[in-house]
Amino acid sequence: MILRITVYLILAFLLIPLALIVLFSFNASPSFTFPITGYSMRWYAQIFSDPQLGSALWKSFWIATLTAIITFLLGAAASLAWLRLGRKGRTVLEILCITPIALPGLFLGVSLLVLASQVGVQLSMITIVLSHVVLALPMLMIAMRARLALFDPNLEEASRDLGASQVLTFRRVTLPLIAPTLISCAVLSFALSFDEFVVTAFVSGTETTLPMYIWSMMRRTVTPLINAISTLAMVFTIAIISIALAIAAMKRATNLSSRDVA
Amino acid sequence: MSPIIEITDGNKAFGSFKALQDINLSIAQGEIVTLLGPSGCGKTTLMRIFAGFESLTSGSLKIDGKDVSNLPPEKRPVNMVFQRYALFPHLDVFENVAYGLKVKGIGKDEVRERVRNMLRIVQMDHLQQRFITELSGGQCQRVALARALVNGPKVLLLDEPLAALDLKIRQHMLTEMKRIHAETGATFIYVTHDQDEAMILSDRVVLIDRGQIVQVDTPQDMYNRPNCLFSAKFLGETNILHGTIVEDASGKSAFRSAEGSFHYQPTNQIASKSAAIMSVRPEAISLFAENPARDNAIPATVTDVLFTGSRSFYHLVSDGGEALRAQVQNTPGLNRPNVGDRVHVCWPHDGSVVLPASPSH
């Protein structure tokens, strides 16, 4: 009984702030106090009339998209390597790919900033994307490792044995089997990148992403506009994660070749 | 007829580990040959060399008269059935079987025709559109066979294909395998560590131990005339006596051990006075309540009786302290000895095989 109450309390603690944000985003008055006097969509209307906000949103979208694509490609390559490595090689690959997850975002941000300045790279969208890839790849590798451990290496040999070259084997056997996990991980990378703040703050230079814009708004005044933006971002992120989970849940990849059964 | 597979002076090393040594073997078109041996003996490595997944460190391998040392697996006229089937989980039964034909670019109609025909042979034509995850172990086995055989391989390689099945299905699949072999006429090379599978299925058995071929023979010959202690013990059960070869008064060779002198029909040339072992199969042994006054009879005591219906297995200890096993047919009305009874253990001259005592294996 006590256990159950504890669980409910924890859930409430996690979810009530989110619910409040959603609630106040529809509040007619700009104050964050109960009782709520009326409902309106004015804050949502304001979002779409703010050009700076639009530009930040657009940038975040592109950064997240690029991050997802690059993570997907690197993840596919790393997965292929993982399948071909021995136990030692796999451990090394895992240590290299997964370690960044253990680093606090603050240190990661500082070190990426130092790296960029040492190499002489201008802080820009590019550095943001690369930093997000560094964040997303470990997550992808953890998910892929679980999937790849179930991958029967004999499948690739069977394909070769049946006359398919290495390239054809990748296209017709390996890729279809690892693609659902890879795609769902890429979608999750998108979500991760879309609302990343800590690392981005270090490597963004003059660029402003959506989370950074919200942060800068907060520093001036706490406006109810933030509630509306946050609600939209939340809905968007939940949608993305649902898509990712749905793809991952698809046990059976789509049948590659179409065939008419007489 | 020229052999379909011929391996000459084959050696395979993984680093300093010699997986296969001095392999010489030729297999004729249409044969079922089993590579038999304990796990880790190199039989699977040999099969993977045939398939092209491993290459010989030295020696030559010819398939159908052509040297295939430099051919990748996809260019060899062989197909393999994997131990855990390795069926493609993202394809259905039809697509699995069609895979080999499709990657070779064979026309749609021919693919359909050949796949259907092969599925009929393995009796899976009613489950064409099932996904692999929806099949039982025995059904997976049939699909794996069809997927390999549909390509019309010169040689079908089977890597312990029944190991993952339970006993009942395994026995049924053995008969099926023989039928499918007869229907397709392909050469089968079958890897197993199971002596029963090897004896039931094969035209010839290749017995391998620690990377070397020990004996190549028909199952009957290998069972009845093992050429070394390893062969005698690996195929079936046997009683091993240690002793020396002597010449008796009449100049005939005899085997003398602590139990006494035994006569035998020489199958191997063993010099007189040299150490030897005698292998006596349990089913060659007869038990007598009284001394039968024959050659090769020694007194013993029954220590255990295992009744299995048609046969009983007797555990005995000879007066000389040797543990022996006998297998006796349970003929109705026969008086059977019980635990603790004194009996005479006896076997005919041709019921034993005498082998050199210091065999290479």
C-alpha cells in the first residue's frame, strides 16, 4: 500500500509540472496563479507572429534532422563493424561509442568548445549538429547492441552460400533486419537533438535554437508564451518518440520483394 | 567416375592451433558421407572449407574437378544447411526458398516453378506464405533443406542439421533426409557428432579426431572392423581388454591378458609379443550359467541388470577384476541371470577385434 502511494507520488511529481504548463498555456491572463480566470488561444497566436521564434524553431528542426541522418549513417556503419568484430573489438567499439553518455553535458560542452577553437572551426549550425551526434550516437549504440546480439551471423553466411555477393547480402539481409532499430534510434536522436540545451549553449556561437530562445525569453520575463511553446514542443516530442517506439515494435520488417501468389 | 569433392594434403591452422592436419578425402557423386567426431575435432571446419567460409592453410580442394581454393562461397556449386537453420526471419517460406534463385537473376516463372516443386519434395508446399517465426523446428529444417536444394547444388553440406530437434522428430527427419537424397540425387556431406545418425544415414563415415581423419569406411565396416581404439570406442559400445599378442603351441596368434588367452580372427597385422588391445562388442557376448567348455570363456559375476524390453544390458566383473558389459536378447522362456549370479562370459573368435595398443589416436 505504502509502495503504491509512493509510486503515485513520484508520478505526480514528474507529471504535475508538465500538466501545469499545458494548463497555463491556455490561460487568458498572463499570471501564473490559480484560479484560472478564462481560457484563450492568445499565447499560441503570439507564437506564430514572433519571427525570431519561427527562425529558432526552423533551425532546431534542421539541426535535429541532420543529427538524425548522420546518426543513422554512423550507426549503420558501426553496426556492420560490430557484427564483424570479435569479442575484444566489440568491447573497444562499445567503450569508444558509449562512453560519452557517462560524461556530464557540461564537460562535454566545454570540451567540444575547446576542440572547435583548437581546430579553428567557426561555431555554427555545423558544430551544433556534430555535438548532437556525439550525444545521440551512444544512445543509438546501446539500443543497437541489444538488437545485434540477437543477429545470427549465419544469416549473412547463408546469403553468401546461396549466391549473393557481400553487397547484395547487405542490401537484402543485413539492412532489412537492422533497419527498424536503426530508424527508431534515428527518430529518437531527432527528439534528443530538438530540445538539447546544455551542450548546445557551448557550441552554438551566434546561432539560436529553440531551447536557447526559450531560455533567453525566460531571462527577460517569465511570459506565458513559454508555456505555449513548451506545450507544442512537448506534443511534438511525444509524437516523435511514439513513432520511434512504433517502428521498433515492428518485429517483422516489411517484405522486401513483392510477389504475386497465383 | 571422378570424385565430386577431392581434398589433397589439406591443412588448416588458426594461429598456432592445427585445426586440420593431412586431410585426404575424395567423395563420389551421389554419396551420403558423414563427417563424424567429437565436438572440436575439426569436422565443422572441414565443412566450412568446402563451403568457402574458411580456406585451407595448405593443400588443394577440388569440387567437380575444378580447383576452388580462390572461389568465394557465392561462386561455389555447393549449398549448406546450417545447424540453427539460419532462415531469413524477414522473409516467408516461399521467399526464403526463392532467395538463391532470385539473387542469381532467374526469371520469375521459373523461380515459382522450382520453389513450388522443391517445397513439394520437402512437404512444405501448404505453408508457403508462413513466416519463419511461425514454424516448428522440424518445419524450419524442411525449409532449410529446400532453400539449399532448390539451387541444384552439386554437393549439399549439412552441419548437424538435426541437433536442434527433439528425438522423435530427429528420427523421422533422418528417414526424410534419405528420401530427399534419393529424390534429388545430390551428394550429401553431413556433419554430426551423433554416431547413430551417422550409421543410419551414411554410405561412408569419415571419422575425425583432433584434426585428423582416423578411419573412412562404411558404417558396417567401421563398426565391425575399427582400425584403432578411438574408432572402436566412438562407434557403439565396446569392452576393451589390454594384453599382448602371443603364439600358442600350434603357431596361431592369440591375445593374452590377465583374464586368460583368447583366440581371434586377425584383421590387423600385429607383431607377436607386442602390446595390444582387444575390443569385444557387448552383443557378441553370451552368458552361460555353467562353463560352456569353449574358447574365450571367462568366469564373472553379474553386478547389474538393465532391462529394456527386447534386450537386457548386463554389467559384470570378471574374476580378474575387469568390468564388462553384455547385451542379451530377451528370448521368451530363456533363463536370465540375476544380480550376484556367477556366470561364464563367452564370445566367438570373430566376435572381437584386436588392435595395436599404442595407436596414433
